[in-house]
Amino acid sequence: MTPTRATTRFAPAAALVALALTLGACGARTDSGETTGGQTSAAESCVDTSGDTVKVGFLNSLSGTMAISEQTVHDSLQLAAQEINADGGVLGKQLEIVAEDGQSEPTVFAEKAEKLITSDCVAAVFGGWTSASRKAMLPVFEAQDSLLFYPVQYEGLEASPNIFYTGATTNQQIVPALDYLKEQGTETIFLVGSDYVFPRTANKIINAYAEANDMEVLGEEYAPLGHTDFSTIVNKVRSAGADAVFNTLNGDSNVAFFKEYKTPGSAPTRCPSCPCPSPRRRSAASASRTSRASSPPGTTTRPSTAPRTRRSSRRSRRSTARTA
């Protein structure tokens, strides 16, 4: 990739980093050796912007159940930093990356965030995935008056001046997916999710949507993050006979779920699944089993023709009966 193409491709990332450097410079040491800002904040910044480099933190789960999703985010951040630096950096400064592993544990995310801000003196942190990790970090960033760039969709219902939310909220992803299912004639759904903030909040919104749109929720099941035995839940899905499954599982639990989901009697061709979100790194076999045709905003899997055919047949029979 040439510098020109890199500039175009990563211009949004460079703009975000520039914003971080500008905001992070408040109370920071500058070229003149003085501190900026006329007032002393509760937590004075140790960010140093006086040299040719500036530190930026990457905080992602490189181990544990969320590594299947967050490793890809980490790799993308590293690529963006490399290409931005190759193109001259940001505001004339090269990015110096300090990377930490959140280990898929919210408490570790909070501890690592504190370290990056107070010990490593980064201008901003890019990271987190689960809402549990974000909520654990939020008080740290607010207490230190530092900046977190949060990279993925979330449930909304939260706003902090110290968090830059870059992902979609439910009205931008889940509701359009439900609209699409409704357009396809889906009448019943089954909810499966990880047991933490995002899936439970999302499913409250899904339940409200279903009630308002003549859709029936036939079941709602949760599993701990990292859970790998989905035989019981899939049996409940199979017994319910829903038109579609709305899946808010996170991390490598998705792989275990879809392996079980593909067993005879519950194949996606009979009951499509809408993963929201889905892991970004999957085995080729898993990807081929779970991928479907193009979908609406979000990560909705297109319902198969089988459920639509059955519903069309029912409508056809009713029409025939009325004609007779």
C-alpha cells in the first residue's frame, strides 16, 4: 500500500488520534516545558507531547474467551498505527504504541486502563469489547480525565465525555435486523445470549419490539461468557420451533453454539440465526456453516427459503379456503 492510499484508508483513524492528542494535551507537558490549561484538574495528566513521539494505548483481550473477537481489533489497530507512522505520523509526531491484554476480564481492563493512563502516560486508549469491560473502565477514565475510544456496537443508554463511542447502538443495528425479519414474515423468535449487560439490555429492547409488532418471543436463554456446552439451550430452541433465533452470544461461545446448532434436527436451513455480534475470527469450517447471503444493517443472517415457503403455503391455503 502506498502512503497515499494509506492516508485515504486510515484518515478517520488519524483524525481520531489527532483528536486524542489535542484533548490529551490538556494539562500535558509541552515543548516549552510548561503545562497547558489554567486550572489543575483532579487527576493531572502525565502525557508528554514535547518530543517526536506520543504514546497511545491499545487495550484488547489477547487471551480468554473474547480473544477470538478482540485479537482482530488489536491487529487492525496495529496496522493503522504502522501505516499512519509510515505516512508521517499525526501532527508531526510518531505514534508509540503501548499494548496491554485485558484477558477477557472486566477487572483486568480497569487495572490495565489505570496503568496505561498513570504509568505509561498514554494520550488515549483504544480498546474494550464487552459492555462489562467498558463499564469497568468508565470510572477510571472519568477519574483520570482521560479518553477511551470504544470500538464496537453497544446497547446505548450510556454517555460519558471521556468515552468516544464509535459503534452502533440498538436502534442502528438490532432494530433494523428485526425490521428485516418482520419483512420476511418472521412471526416467532427465540433469544440466546451471553449473561452480561449487552445481551440482557438488547433482549429487553427485542421483547418490546416483538410486543409492538405482533411477534412472539418463544424463549430467552443465557450462558456465561466462555460457555461451551450448548446442548441444553439448542434442545430448547429445537423444541420451541421458532422461525428465527436472535443470538447475542459473545466470544468463542459462538463457535460452540453454532457447532451444536448445526446438529441434525436444528440446522440453520430450518431456523436461521441472527448473530449480533458475531466473533470476527472463525475457522473456515465454522464460517462456511454459519455464513448466509447478504443482510441488512447489523449482522443479520438472511432467513432461509424453507420457513418462508411454509408460511407462503399457509397463506395460500387460507386464501384458497376464503375463495372456496
